[in-house]
Amino acid sequence: MIQSAVLKLTVAYLAMIMALSISFSITLYRISSSELSHGLRRPAGLPVFVETSMYDFDTFRETRMSEGRQNLKNNLIILNVITFSAGLAASYLLARKTLEPIADAMKSQMQFTADASHELRTPLTAMQTEIEVALRDKHLAKDEARALLQSNLEEVEKLRHLSDGLLRLAQQRNQSLKDSKAEVISIAKEAIRRVHKRADAKKITIDQTVPGGLTVRGDEASLTEVIAILLDNAIKYSDKKTTIKVAAKLNGNFIEIRVSDHGMGITKEDMPHIFDRFYRADASRTKTDAGGYGLGLSIAKKIIDAHGGAIAVESSSKKGSTFLVKLHKA
């Protein structure tokens, strides 16, 4: 489909180039022919004895004009052939470059749809299986029915989280972020407030060392979501009764925010993929009860990219992770 579009766009570009080239050639031919005719006209005031002694000047003039026009035509044809060849190559390259973002978007959309379908299928299949088994049991007890409903409710909650994540990704793609000042300490405090219940449940301490006076350019609500995502991620993969640190400092024209934990860390194999949608390191997930659909870090990266910042991670397996966010200072 994309290749067909590239060929069509190439033809369109080439048609425009050749239309301009041919129009220019026709105009140049007419102007040059006029100048050639003017340059070869009979000189005014030529004496009669010269006219009678010279060979037919009109014949000479027509011959030279014919030769000049033919040479001009040949040169213009060569020029247009060269223009066609160069234009064909340039048009193809330009068409591919023009459609490259669309091709990437289509590829990403197809992958996204496939991944989303896979993630949706798992809880739906679990719910369907449990319900079918329960319906076959003619002596289903009240406690068993309650357990079934509780299990289905958990799956519905998972689906809600998935749909919320997908919605945030879609919104982030088209969101116009505010270009205003945001206090880093306010961002950190609000992000910690959002996750403190989950931290308390695992008896995890969040140590915040963000000095006042640090401001960044961007939307405070979106940046707060980023830090909350990083903290939530750290809580999920940290052991109980450990400490998570949130720190910030000024570094040149950027403000660096670090979220560090003492959790299981990230392996070298998983490191290049952690910001991919739906990516989850299976080996790590088997050792914890962490849920989720692998959308959080992808959302965080999209928000930081929209702010013109950068997000990176330093980690090693079983030694914890440190996420580094760099944003322009205000």
C-alpha cells in the first residue's frame, strides 16, 4: 500500500517538475528564436551594389536560422531528458521521505492494535472460562458464586486500567502542552502524594530531596504524572521496607530529576525495550506480584518528548534502577 502511494506521489512530483521544465523550455525557445531572427536580419541601408554582388542574403539568413533553431531544440531536448532522469530520482526520494512518517505511523498502529488485542484477550478469556465452568455446575454454592464474581471484578479492573492507559496514550499524542513554569518541588510532592498509599502498603519510604526554587518549562499536571509513573514503577519492583529516593538538581540549562530504587533492577536484554508500549520483562514479573500492562513508561516518555526533554535509565539486575529526567529550566 505504501509502495503504491510512493509511486503515485513520485509520478505527481515528476509531472510537476516536467511541466515546469517544458514550460521553461518553450519560453526559452521562443525568446531565443526571436533574438536569433533579430540578429540575422538584413542590415539597414545596405548599398545597392553590395546587394547585387552578394549571394542571396535571405537564403543565408533562413539557413542559419534553421540551423540555430535545430541546435536550440536539440539542446533543450537534452536538457529535458537530463531533467527527467534527475527529477525521477529526486521525486522518488522525496516521495519516500514524505510518506516515511505515515509508513512509520501505520506500522506502529498495526503493532499497537496487535498488542492491544493480545492484552485484551487474556482477561476476557479468563472471565469467559470461569463463567462457562460456573454455568455447567448445577450445584454452584453461594460462596463459589461470590468468588467467581470477585475474580471477574478483578479482571474488569484490569481492563479498566488498560483502557485508561490506552486513552492517555491517545490523548498524549495530540495534546498541546502548556509552555509555562512549573515548580519541581510541587511536582515531586504531588507525585508522592498520589502513590503514598501503595508505598505504605509495602512499608516503603520515599525520601524526597528536591530543593526549592527549581522551575522547569512545561505543564505541571503532565510532569507530575511522569514522576508518579516512575514512583509507581519503583514501588512495584522494590522489596518491602526499602527506600525510594526522589532528587533534583540544576545542571547547566537543564534540571535533572532522579527517581532511584533498590529493587530487582533491569537486565541488559530488557533495557532497550522498557519504554516500548506493552513491554514487560517476563523474567522479572514472575518474581513479583506487580500488575500492569507496560504502558506507564511509554506514557512517561511521550510526555517528556513533548516537552523537548529526555528520559533515561541506569540499572543492573538485582541492584536497583535510577530513572533520569532532563527538562529545560524556566
